Amino acid sequence: MQTSRLYLKGHRILLIIGGWFSSFILLTFLLSFVIPNPLNLTLPLFSYAGIFGIAALSLNLEVGVTGISNFGKIAFFMVGCYTTGLMYLFKFPIFIAIPIGMVVAGFFGYLLALPTLDLREDYLAITTIAVGEIVRTVLRAETWIAWPQNRSEAGGTLGLTVENIFRSNITSDLVLGNIVLPSTLIADFLFLFSITAVFLLVYLFVEIIYNSPFGRVLKSIRDNDLAAESLGVDIVEYRIKAFVVSSALAGLAGGIWALYIVGFSPDGFPPYYTFFLWIIVIIGGIGNNRGVIFGSLLVWSIEYISRTLTGDIDTLVSRIVGILNPLSDFYQQISSHIPIIGDFLLSLNPISFFQEIVVINPPEYYPQFFFGILLILFLIYRPKGIFPERPIQTVAELAVSEHVNKTDSVIEEADGNDDRVGR
Amino acid sequence: MIKIAVLETQNVNKNFSGLQALKNVSVTLKKQQIIGLIGPNGSGKSTLFNLITNVISQDEETTGNILFEGKIINDQKMHLLAREGLVRTFQVTQIFPKLTVLENMLIASQFHPGENLKKVLVDVFRKLLHKSTWEEEELTFAKKAMEILDFLEISHLAKEKAEVLSGGQRKLLALGRALMTSGKVILLDEPVAGVNPVLSNRIFEKIDQLRKESTTFFIVEHNMDVIMESSDHVFVLSKGEIIADGSPKEIQENPNVLDAYLGDEGE
């Protein structure tokens, strides 16, 4: 029996790497028919998906595995982001700055966990939403935390500005015969590779936790904390551990985000991002880490592609409105001929109502409409997500198969003359 | 042979905003005994279990003592009690629905090194160096779990999610988990309700066998035949008070007990 395969699932990692990069190539190829320079879209898209994937994996550890409904994930992301940014500006190398960001985010998680993890699920959700908002407000109000801008007046709203280490270190273009690869492109590619590498390491880490008795205990707490406690599980301790580990991972995602996005301010971390992570986890599959990777890619593709194509949406909207205008006039004519309630019907004109919705709502909200609908559909028809949760895999399975073999041989001995022996 | 008391309650009280659920209840469990606890519905049997395992706390003004192996355990957390060997099941079966039956059993394994996060992470590297890891204990525990499941006749369901089990099978699973903990005192709240008579007899045979090894059982059960046959000592609760205790035979002949059960009809 190959027990080692249960620990480090090498072949599955290869599968994920293959899926990740082949979808990158495929998407770039498909987009090349639509827009002139698809790499400008897919490179940031996959980087965002990777960074948010790390945060979503950490959220999955809380929500999907331990059952802690954390709606303030963005706070830990933000703490990691700011700490790493500040450490970088204090001239620490990134290999120290990012771990410091993780430690600070984890410690922040510990501080929050101590008073709140006794709370019931819904109260915990309310508290964590509040914490996310508090962190953002504090960072905006504190004047000392703007860097290196002039911070006397606007305070924290200016945020921090760091630099993209890949772009600032790779300055010369690469020339291969006739093809000239611009330095920014190489830098972005290297950044994407680094993000993917970290993402995969985090994936391995959460998979190891998931496929261990520790992960099993976390799942038992999610399922039934009373029963877990009656069997000797210290539920508070385990919940705190899961919360701290998950906060540190969110801090890691935040730290990479800081270096990737270069300039950031408190208003760049709206609560929407928390729900974004939730959408990733719910659509991908609650409690399934591979599902989360897929979900992150899917959700960011929708978000980012529609965000990039908004320039075209303006013309599209005016075209739709142009088509609908005659219909609207027709409706007005009909209702003006109806006595008594005609005026009332006129005010109910559904077509002008639609026009107003389309015109009032700016295109950047369209993905949110779409996510809302998608979320409802998923919760109704596929609440387990695209990749449903699977049982954890440890060597305990060997005991089952051994047992099955044993009982089978007993059966065979018992009816040795039987024709069904072949089973 | 004098048997020492492993679990003892001294005058415990519980008042649910006016309803006196338990009134000065004192019970003593001696080592390696099977002790039955019977009484009509609402007489406070489950409340007594909840008080012992600190699921609910005693009245503040009239606190009695609960002793486990001679130590006062009034405010000890339930998980610490379980680690020390005082384990219970619940009347409303508590299972982990999304975990498999085998996983349900493995949660009950005590002092499993793999449940320690640090150990899990360190063992990744030990594994690469081909050194021993928590997987050895895991396999041992899993084999033990399979034996218990086999005995309870649900081993073929080991890989199924627990949510697919029927009511009776869930009872068996909860019982199996309690047996898995190898506790010193096991409190069973209606262990065989909804289990077929043949299997329930076998379960009590098993309990009897385990008792001889070292475990003490405290059992709430409505099935009088089973409880009278297998217990060494029976306590009868009625309206929150112990109205009788003694050997099964004494209880059966005690007129108070009959009154408690049939009293309401007679009036």
C-alpha cells in the first residue's frame, strides 16, 4: 500500500498546475479574438485570482471546515497588506516583510478570537462584519499611516505606496531574434509565477491540515460542537487555532496584494471583497480546496473581463435603448387612449423603467448583478458548490479495506463451493 | 469485595425557573457496575446526566457536590471530563452528519497525536525522512473502530456519511463512539431505543463484558426487561427525587415505584 500518496498528492498538484496554466493559455487565446492585447487582461486576472485564491482557501478553512462564519475576512487581508507594505517601506526584504505581515494578521486574529469565538454563528458573523469596517475606518482616520505622501491633511485616506519589485528590478527588454519582449511583460509573468507558486504551497498546506486528524476534529466541530465536546474535544482551542492559521494565511494574501497592487488605501478594501471571497467559496464548493481554486478563477474571470469590457457596454446600452424606444412610444400611445387609469398606466411604463435601470446603474455593477443571480441559483440548485466536499483521506481507509478483505475471505470460506467465489 | 465509588453526586439540585427538575439527588456508582436509572418521563433522568457532565450547571444557591474518582468536578468542562474518562451519550442522538461513520468513530479516539496541529506539520517532514508519524496511531485507532463497528453490525457503512444512517443506526453509532473512548465511566442515555431486540440484547452482553474489564456504566433506559436483567443496581427517579434504589429485584417489588409509574393513571 502506498501510504505516502495520501500525504503529498503529487499527481493532483500536477493536475492543478496543468489546469491553471492551460486555462491561462486558453483564455488568452480566446480573448485574442475579442481584444487586441489579451495578455494585458489575463496576466492581472490570474494574479488577482491567485491572490484571492489564497484568501479564499483561508476562508474555506474557517467556513467550510471549522464552521466559523467570518464576514470580516477583508480586515485580516488589510492588516497583512498594511503590515507588509510598512515593513517594505522600512527597508525590510520581502522575505521578512511578508512573514511579519502573516504574524501580525495571525495575532490580530487571536485577539479577535479570544472574546468572540464563544458566540453563536450569526452573532459571530455580525461581529466580524463590524471588525472589518472598524479596521478600515481606523486606517482611514489615522494620519500617521499614509506613506510616503504628504499626510498632514488627508490622513490615512492616501494609503501607502510601495513598488512592484519585479518591475523595478527587471528593466531591460528581452530580444529574441525579431521578437521583443518588453520588460514589464517579463516582470508580470515572473510575478504571476511567484503568486502561483505561493498559491500552490498554501493549497498543499491546507490540504495537509484537511487530510489529518486535526482537520477531522475541525470538521466535527462544524458538524456538531456538543457531540465533539462530549468526546473530549476542546472546541474553543481548536476554533482559535483554525482562526489564527486562517488569519495568517489571509495576511499572506494581503502581503502579496500589497506588492502587486503597489499603491493602496483603506477605501481599496470594501466589504464587497469579503463577500467576493464568500462567493468564491460557495460557488467552488464549501469545504473543498480544489473547488476554491476553480471558484477563484471563475469568479475573477467574470469580474475582471466584464470590468475590462465596460467601454463597450456603454455603446451596447445605448443600442438596446435605441431598440426599446419605439416600444416605449407605442406603450405611451396605448395608455393615453385608455380612460381613467391611463395616467396611472403611463407611470408604470415597464420599458422606461428598464431604461432607467440600465442608465442609472454604472457598468461596474453588472458583475455584481450577475453574482447575485449566480449565488441564488447555486444556493437553490447546487448548495454544495461545483466541487462538493469529500471525506478526508488518511491511513484509516486502509483499516476499512483490510476489514473488507477479511470479511470477504470469511464469506469465501463459508461458502467455498459457491459459484460466486469470484467476487 | 468492597468496590470504591467512582462517581458520586451529593444533594444536587436543579431548578428551571420554578420547575424543580432535581431535588437533593444523591447517587453513588461503584466501580465495574452497571447502574440503571429509571423513572417516568420528565422525572429528571437526562437532567441528572447533563448536570454530571456540566452541560448545564447546578443551582447557585443550593450547590451539591459531584465527585469523580474522589475529586470534585462541579465546574469541570465536559471535554476535560471526557479526557479523564467520564463519557456520555445523548438522548437525542448527536452525530457528525457530514463525516463518515468511521470518521465519527475516530473523533472519539482519545489522545490521538494527529489531532495536534504542530505534530501534523512536523510529521510532513518526518514522513519525507521515512520516520514514524501519527499515521501509525491512526491505523491502530481505525482498526479498533472497525472492530466496534463490526460488533454493532454497522461496519459495512463505515465509509458512508453518517447522515444516511437510520435512527436506530445513529443510536448504535453514538454508542460505538462512547465505547471507542475507553472511558472509565460511561453514561448512556437510552442506548438501545429504536434498536431491534436481538441486537439490543447483544449490546447489553457486550456492556456486561466491558464492565468486567474495568468500565462502569450508568444507563437510562425505558426498556424495563433489559435494564432489570442486566443492572446491578437501579435508581428510580420521580419528579426530581430518588424514590427508591436497590437491586433490580428490590425495585420490582417496591410499591413506591409502581405508584410512580402508574400513579397518574390511578388518580
